[in-house]
Amino acid sequence: MLPSQLSSGDVIADRRADYAKMLAESGEPASAAELMEQALELTPGWAAGWYTLATYREKAGNTQGAVEALNQVLALDAGDVFGARLKLTVLGAIDMPDQPPSRYVERLFDDYADRFETSLIEKLGYTVPQKLAALIAATTGMPVHFRLAVDLGCGTGLFGPEVRTRVDRLEGFDLSKGMLAKAAEKDVYDHLGQADLSLEPDLSGVFDAGLTPGRADLITAADVLMYLGNLHGVMAIVRKLAVDDAVFAFSVEDAQQPAGYVLRDSLRFAHSEAYVREILAGHDFVVQDLARSVIRMDAGKPVHGILFITRKSA
């Protein structure tokens, strides 16, 4: 659900917001912004309205006005359910955060759950689950079968069917209850649970959610790490989950730069190969294989990614 679709609670303000949306869709963002300003005069506490105003102002070339509107969003919503801090980063107004707020990611995917697979597969050509499963099978020295696979950020369960025949037990965890409900419909996972992968350094909250330390011999994260930024935290979780010699297979968006990671206009993070290798080494994982690939389309352009197959050293 877009912020502009959330009601202000005032009929007149909502009507002006609807007209503003029509103007924006017709290619008149400056006029749309003026109408949203009028709506917000009636409902100044409407955080979603301020976020929508920021969007219109940005499209109209009014970056400073967008920044002011986003700061108003944060003043009204300290939990940042709309991801205003990420947008402020993209606009150059603040330093890049290590990760997005959990409430933003949870809402994003709860709202997206019903149309997730249709949008991602049919419209955006998403193929990471198939490619990642194939790379695991093709990598030299990989086990033929696994006792316990943990699918982190399992979403609607697209990866599960790709490995189900190769595992005795398959568990999936995600922040979004909406996504987990869709995954349950596939009847592929032996267990599904809600977990926040951004809880490090307090790992206890993650494992209280049902993730059991020291049991998994396969851990996967398909199209998940681009919503985390700094990967130290999630790697601490993976390391604690994994038995010695466990396989960790995952994808990242390719930053296509020598080092570090970046936050893109899509509000997703992209990581360099060097940064990922550094994080892996720091948590006792060794790269066994990797592949570069287009992982989806975005606004008609290919999104380049890196698929990693790694193993925990004893």
C-alpha cells in the first residue's frame, strides 16, 4: 500500500489528496504538491500525507521541499514506518544508515504480500530461487542432501520448492506475517516463524522467535540482504545457526564498485563482492562459488546481482 492510499481521516483532505494523485499521474507533480499542501493544512498530523508530499516535491525538482516534508514525517512517526530516513539518505540530507527500520520493511512486505509473486515473477522476471538452487547443486563438494535447511527472509516461499527434495526438514523465517501466510499456503515448509534479522547484537530475540542455534547445515537468504545494509548482524545470526561445515547460500545486489555498500534510489542496498567476502571471512565462512547474474528488472532496467555459495569452516 502506498502512503498516498492511507486515509487522513478527513473527507475533504482525502478528496484533495485523490485529486493530487491524479495530477501526479498525469505528469504534473508541482500542481499535485500544491494540492497535497492544502490537504495537509487540514490534517497536519497525517504522516502518510507528508510522505506523499515529499514524493511530489521531489518529482517536481524541489529537493529541499521534499527534505522538509520527510523531516515532518519523522517528527510524526519516530518508528519510521515509511522509510523516510532511507529517502533522506538518497536525497543527500543525512548519512546512510546501517539498515532500514524494521517497521518499514515489515509494512512494505505485508502490503506487498498479495501481489508479490505476480509482480516479481511475471512482471520483473525474478529468478533468484531457481538460480541459487542450481548453483548449490553445481558447486563442487556440496552435499547431495541436508538435514535441516533454514530459509531466512523466506517471503512467500519461492525458494522452498527448489530445495524441498534435498532436505529432511525445511524451516522458513520472515519479518512479514503477510508473507508467511502466503508461504504456508504452499505446504512446503515444516515450520514457519516470524523473525527480525536486524536484532543483532541482541541475538536472543532472533532465537526466541524459533530459530535454533547450532543445527542448520544449509542456510539460505534469497533476495534478502539488500534490505539490511550492514551485514555484520545477519552474519552473526547465520554463524550461530550453522553447524561446522554448513552451507550458506545467498544473493546480494551487485554494487559494481570496489568496496563497501550503497543505498540506491530503490531504497535497497547493494553490496560489493569485496565487502561481502570481508564480512564472510570475519564470521568463519569461505566462498566456494559465486555467479553474477541479472536478478530482476526494475523500471525496465536490469538489476545485477551476485549469488554466493559459502561454507562455514570448522
